[in-house]
Amino acid sequence: MGAARKPRVMAPAEEIDLSAVSYDPPQVKAPCFSGLLLKIFVWVLENAFLGPLLLSFLTRLNGLTQMLEETVIPEKPMFQPEFPKLEPEHDVISTEEDEDPLARVRLATACLPPHKPRRELSAQPGSPFLYWTIRDYAHAYQSNLTTPTIIAERIISVVEDFHSRKPPAPLLVSFDPKDLIAQAAASTQRHLEGKALSILDGIFIAVKDDVNCLPHPTKGGTTWYHEVGVVIEDAVCVSRLRRCGVIFIGKAAMHEFGMGVTGNNSHYGTVRNPHSFERYTGGSSSGPAAIVACGLCPAALGTDGGGSVRIPASLCGIVGLKTTYSRTSTKGSMCDGGTVDVISPLAATVEDTILVYAAIADPSSCDKIASSLPPICLPNLSLTSKFNVLRTLKLGKYAQWVVDVKSPDISEKFEETLSMLSSNYGCKTVDIRLPELEELRNAHLVSIGSHMRCSLNPHYKRRRTELCHDIRANVCLFNSFSSANYVAGQRLRRRQMFFYMQVFKQVDLIVTPTTGMIAPIILPAALECGESNFEVTAYLQRFVLAPNLLGFPAISVPVGQDKQGMPIGFQLIGRPWEEATLLRAAAAIHELCSGSTSRPSSFYDILQQTSQGFLHKS
């Protein structure tokens, strides 16, 4: 017998010379299956004898076994993000710890520049496409151009029309027209009496199907979860928005259990990309992103555990914010208790993102990871000098990494955006190196996979055959993780936290493309029982995982399209708690690129159409 292979021994993180790091492109080695082949693949994986052999082969082939079982990692485990004490942000507005959502939304509104309607209600054909904003809706209500009730009636008509399409591609999996009209009537009355609760009063928002929102069940993209998890109250984030007068239109479709990044769901029908009906929306917050992109709502709530807000935001041409871990409460959602997940907003614009973020940010939820609560800060964009501070901003770019994309158009748009930030605002780009990116990816995989498997564990044996086939394949992989694998992943998490915080001593933000590819085409065979394509997953998640594993805030901003007209996103990653700096830079990018926003081929101009009668009378 040959001698056993010696384990790999990692040097302590503080001994790694970051300047000497070189990028090794990941080599994902796994079969791509859909339709009947996927069913056969899952049958093999679930077979008591063949499954462990196949999984052992695949995990070793991709280096996962060696990394988690045959490597000496000197760092202590970090079981959730632990942030070092940081200096306060500059040129931002701090909120008081005890302020309620209404007060914070008022402050956020005051931080925005003077309102100029994004599009006149009588906008001429051929003018640059711009989404209606929350302030446009508020202006229309205040000017008696329309009412929340009229908007609700139009939304009901659109939802019913959209859900009757063939093949099915539902945006909402739970929709109650009577409840919607009741919410809208109450808001309309408040506006008529001059007693609107906030600028969000009468604003329509959708909620991802893993976040509790009465009177709707929470299914998490399944056909059965509502039977074991009865909703008795709103999630904290939903409750905070409801206090501001938000109208919730229902539960948005998602990738089942959040275990995928395309949005494929064979139970309810796969959500289609509003820019191209033949392409995926991205996931797992597929429904929320599509609802915002197609104009049905100016904002939505999603959850982000592995890019699940930023990926669909990028693929659909909207804004997706991932907040600092624990900045928003996950109580009342299926991701509560995880260490990589947050509830975060998707919106058509950065200013709408700021307004929703101000309402849902919850200082009390930070108790579990910070003894001294950092204040919730907002960027002051109301000044003419709102972007002057960007002249001192240092943007970190890992040159070898950001070009590892499937489409060169993504790299071109990324570089164009950096050039515009430099020429217009004087931002400086700094070359950085980030080591052990493959280790980071695998640490995230074992972390989120173990948490998901633990959540599913009480019901899995009875409900296994009711899950989509791609989810069953993922669960088989997660089942193969041992407790020792999980601890090894948390040791890698601490190493990555050290590396990234070292980089953040040099730069203020790290910049990347959001995804490594544009929206993938939906294979017809994938519609019936799902699709397992780890290459697509790797490209879509290429740049988004560090904020989840390490808890950093990040945002995806649309910066244009590729040659096929599909949206491309630009990602900014910030230091812990520095959402204000992130949002200011995102606002600058959005302003620079707003003229290049393309109108989705499936777009419902809700405010324009519902205001026509009022316009003709005026």
C-alpha cells in the first residue's frame, strides 16, 4: 500500500502576502441535467448505495473533500460574522436609535434631492426610459391625479392577465384582490383626509414567499410548507413597512427553499425575465425582481443568502441591496437563524432603495453581534455637493478576478462605469488582491447548505418527493456535509474576514460586476422538473458570496445592457454597517447610467395608464 497523502497545511492568515496572490479560475466539474436526465440523476443520488459513491466522487473531483477534510486550517471557527470596531462614516446623517420607521422615512425623504418627476405623466414616445419612483406615486396622490384604489384595480387586472399566460409564469404565488382593495381603500381615505402616514403611504410592495405577510401563507416556493409553518403575524420588516402605510400586493414567486439562483420552480411555473421571456429572472428572489422590473411595483422585499437579491436585480436591470448581516431583522422569515441571510429591498431606483431601507433597518436586531450598536446612517443627497465626498473614495478592483466572466460585454460595462466615476467624481481605483476565493466559495456552500438542511430536517423524510428535483439534488449534497466539514468552513470564514478587512484598510469599497454572465436561457426541459447546472450557478455567484459569508453590505446597480439588450449589473461591497457610503456611490452610478436603462419588453406602465383619466380632465 502507498503512503497516505500528507494534509495541506495553511499558513496563518496574517502571514499571507496579499500582494503576491494570483487568481486561479474555478473549475466546476459537475454534469448539467434537466428533464428526464435530472430525474435519473436524483434517483441515483438518493439511492442508499450509489448516492454516497457518486457524491464522494463529485466532491473530491471539485476539491471540496481535500479543502474541508484534508487541510489543516489554523484559525478558530467564526460561526457568524464578527466585525471589528470601525471609524464612523463621513458626511452622512445618523439616525437616533429609538426612532420608529415613520421618523426614519421622514429623515430619508429629507436626504433626497428635490423631487423632479422621473417621467412626466404625459411623457413623449422616444424619450429615455425611466421607472416611476415612490415620490412620483406620492406626487400623483397628493395632486389628485390618481388614488391607491385606482392603482390597486389596475394591478389586479395586470396580475390576472399575467397569470393566465401560457406557459404559466406567475409573478405572485399568493394574491388576494379583496385584501388589496381593502388596504388601498384605507390609504386612499388617509390621503383624502390629508393624513398620509408617510411618503410610503399607498406605495405597493411585493414580498418574497419566504417572508411572513398576513393574510398570505408562507410556502417558500413549496406546495406544503404553509401546512407546517402557519403564519400568525407579519415579519418584523413587513410590520415596519405597514406602519408607514405600505400596501402589500401578495407573496412573490421564488426558487424553492431559496436553494437556487435561476428562479426555476416547476410547482408554480418559472418566473420569466421581463427583458426576455425566454430567459431566467435569477434567484432565489425571482418574483420580487420581476415584479419591480416589469413596473408592477416600485419596490419589493427579498432575501439574500447567496446573492439572492443582487443576482436577480442584475439580470433584470434594477437595484438590489444586501444589508449588513443583522442590520435588518429576519424574525418572521424562513431565513431566521441563518448566518448568511438578510431581508433586503429590491427597487427600481437607488432613491427608492434608500426609502425602503430606512423603514426596515432595525437597530435592535444588531444586539446579537455587536455590544455597541452602530447607528443607522443615510447619505445626504439633498445638497448640490452631494457627490463631492466621492473625490476621496478609493475603489478596490481585483483585475484578474473581474474579467473572469462569460460575456466580454460585462467587463466592458464594468470598466466604462469605473471610468465614468473617475472622470465625473474623481474616484480612485486601487488594485487589490483577494486570496483563497475558491475556499471562500466552499465555506459559503457548507455554511448555507448546512443551515438549509437543518431547517428542512424535521420535514424532509415525509416531504422529500414533493420537492423539485433540483432541490432534491442539492439536499443530497448538503446531506454529505459532516459536522467537521461545517467547522472547517467556519475556520475558513475567519480567514476570509481577516483578508477582506486588510483590503478595507486600503480602500473604501470593493467593486466587481454583479454576475459573471447575463440572464441564462431557459431550457424547455427545465420547465417540467427543474435544472441542475453548477457551471451556471458558479458564473451567477462568482462575485456575490463574500458579502453573505462575511456579512458585508453590498448593492447591485444597473449600468446598461449587452449587445443582446440584456441588463448588466455593477456591484459595490462596503465595510460592515457602511450602507450610507454604499448608497451614495450607488446613487452616483445610477445617475450616470440612468439614460442607458432599457424598457423591458414586458412592462406595465401602471401610473401612466391609471392617470390618463385625470390628465384628460385637467
